[in-house]
Amino acid sequence: MIDKRVQTLADALDGVADGCRIMVHGFGVAGVPEALLNALLERGTTGLTIIANGAGRADSAMQKLFAAGRIAKLIASSGRGRSVEPSPFEAGWKAGRVEFEIVPQGIFVERMRCAGAGLGGFYSPVGVGTKLAAGKEVRAIAGRDYVLEMPLTADVALLHAERGDRWGNLSYRYAERNFGPAMATAAALVVAEVDKIVELGDIAPMDAHTPGVFVDRLVEVT
Amino acid sequence: MSKGLTRRQMAWRAAQDLADGVYVNLGIGLPQDVSNHVPADREVIFQSENGILGVGPAALPGKEDPGLVDAGGQRVTLIRGAAIFDSADSFAMMRGGHLDFTILGAFQVSAVGDLANWDALEEFRAPIVGGAMDLVFGAKEVRVLMEHNTKKGEPRIVERCLYPLTAAKVVRRVYTNLAVLDITPQGMLAREIAAGLSFSDLQARTGARLTLANDCRPLVAPEL
């Protein structure tokens, strides 16, 4: 019998160690596994590399992790939110305590998709001639220049979905889907917090946006 | 000296050029207002990089759905016929040339259409590249909507961008409060100039050399 459900957030993060590379789902406030991030803060894990679209909103658990000095590196497409004041991430980066790798958002997700799909990299026209393509291998294909982008993997992915079942099938609410499906394929350990754990079959097959095979643990949050 | 159009009027002007049936991605900030000014008899579909095709108006207070935000984080609604997809599909849509236009904000645009809009090299702030680079390398046409000058009065339209480039030679049309400018093989062409402003006034507030279009018209918009 397959049962990926765990009872507590602490159980969901079992084995997550100092220095881990952690993918964090979400765009703005939509799809962020806020309960898992708060549990990560409580856990005390440090030296983390966070792979997320952005550094998190002003009052988010992610910014609390930055403020607590737990994050050594951020890989993201956005380094700032809408707040007028610099965030704990920005303060840490400017002070040299946090490393920042900025990646165009579509390349960010495609590198994860690539890793999760067993590919060794891909050629992309994005950023050619800009400083974000500096140092990358360039190849002309059919008269256009492309740069080689490498797969992006992680030890852990933390996801949020509206519904999940004990096999790990996930269904996301509207635009909460964003990076969830790609991250679910690209990390060694995939942990999802869900608003509701439902019975097998309650998620219609065409609504199982992330099939259970990609998911390792599931925890219900309220 | 003339300030030209208001910000709402600038968004209105950019919206008038969107033909029936086009698919458009709008940048964060001023460009987002473009969607509010599309003539009612046209179906123009707005894409949001976080995975929505068919973004509708902002959600009314009390009617927000936590799962529905746009690229700027605003709580939005969906129009009838909207579709939801993941980020990989969203960027396939952009890079694969499936969107007709992107209308973006900018720090600077150069005479040949170089775009700088991701890193203003601020002392205490981090940059955002977001989806801008994917968009400008993939959308069929890139347009910019921005104030003609910075708050300090410096030109945003320049011979060479001082800020790090988003892409070289990608911008085709620029809408500002003072003018509509096209980037052509012959240089930057003034198509429309705000009422009360002469071509030499416009040139004086622009950091790149302009050419006056033979059929240059006044840039006008209704009171909004």
C-alpha cells in the first residue's frame, strides 16, 4: 500500500539537513508553502540554498529565514518585492552574507524541467549579449545565437497544493500551479503541504496536475 | 513646458494600437493599466507570466481568490474563456513566439531599440529580471511604455543604455507622455508629439537623435 501522508510538518521535513538545496514553490503569495517554511525556520536548519522565483514578501516566512541568517544563497528571478524598504534578503546580499544568482524566470523553470526530464541542458536565446549570459557556451543554430543552460536540481522541493491524496497526486488552485509541476520533477525529496487531503479518486485524473509518482510526502495544513 | 499625457492617458494610447484578436503580455507597473483601456469592440487577450491566459480586471474587495494573482501580485479575476497553466508552459508561450506583443516598462531605451529594464544598479536594492528577458527574446513585437524623462528630468531615451541590457535591438515602438516613437532602420522616428510641444522641444528632452516623421500627428488622448 502506498501512503505518502505524514502527520506533522516536522515529519514532513525529516532529514532536511544544513546546507541543503531547497526549491520553494510559489509566485508572489500564490502557491507558497508557507507552513513548511515556518517549520523549516523552527527546525533551525542553516546554510541553505533556496531556489525560488523570488525572495518572498516583506512578512513572509522566507524573509524570516533570511533575517535569521539561515540562507547562504538564493537562486531566483526576482530579488525584491513591492516593499519600499530593502528586505532582509537585500540587506544580507549587499553585506556579502548571502549569494544571489539571478536567472530569467523562463530559464529558471526550464532548467528545472530539464533536470526533472532527464536532460543534460538546453540552448536558449534568452539573455544573449547581456551580462546574464556572460561566460556561457554560445552556439549558432540556424543563424541565431543561443547559450547553453544547465539543469537545475535540488535536494528538496517544498510545494503547496489545494488538494492531495495518499498516492501524492496534487491538484493546484488556479494560478497557484506556477512552478509546482516543474519543481516536483527536479528534486530528490518532494514534500507537499495541501489544504486538504482527499480520498483516492476524488482528484479527477485530468485534474492531477502533478502525478503522485513525483511526490514523496504530503501533509495537510489549515 | 508641456507635461503631455497623464499616466492613464499613456496607457490608453498604447491600448488603442492593440487590434482585435491579439495576445498581449503586460509588464508590471504602468503597462498593467493598458488592459483597462482596450476599445470595447475588440477581443484582446492578456497573458500573465505566472500562468494565466485571459486575465480580467482586478478583483473587487471581498471577492479576491488567493489563487488568482497577476505578475505584479495584484488580486485579479479571469475572463470567460481563460486558461490556467504552469510556468513552463507560460514561458513556452513567450519564448516560442506565440504572443503578439509585450508592452513593458523601462529604465532606458536606446536609439537602436536596446532595452534596459531589469537592473537600475541601486545601492541598497536587488534587481528583478523576472520574465522580461524571455519576453523580449520571444514576443513577436516589443513595445515600451514609460515616462519620457526621469523624475530628475534626465532622458530615458538615450544613444546608449547606461544600465545593464535586457536585450539589444528589440524595441520597436515607445509610448511616452510626450511622444510615440518608432525604432526603424533609419533611426528613431517621432510619429506623434504631445500638443503644445514642438519637435525641437521634444528633441531637447531626448538623449538620442530623433527624426520627424513626414506624417507626424499630435499625441492626444481623452480626459480620463
